Amino acid sequence: MTTREALHHLVDELPEEQAELARLWLEDLRFAADEDGPPLDVEALASIDRGLADVAAGRMKPLAEYERERGL
């Protein structure tokens, strides 16, 4: 399976309530990876992979809950 196929598979398995957050993250990644931006190193790419895996596995919480827990 190619990386793109794996990404498509992860996105297809996301619950609908997590799809918008994943879209925003991927948009941020796309803009961060433009040719005028800094290159993504192996560590950054591995961190993104871990984050996508967490999203796919449901290991996340809504931003409002995160902010509430931290008094933001």
C-alpha cells in the first residue's frame, strides 16, 4: 500500500465528527510543506504519522474539552 493509499484509508475510517479536524490538520500540513516553508524532517513526519494514527483510533478529544481541562 502506498502512503497516499494509507492516508485515504485512514480518512475513510474516521468518524464524521473527527473528519473536519483531520481536514484542518492536513490543510495546515499542506501549507507548511510549501516550497517557501521549512522542510519537514523525519522526526516531524513520524510525529504526523503518530497523530494521524491517534485520530484514526479515536484517541483524541474535542478542542473545547482540551481547553476547559487546561483553563484556557
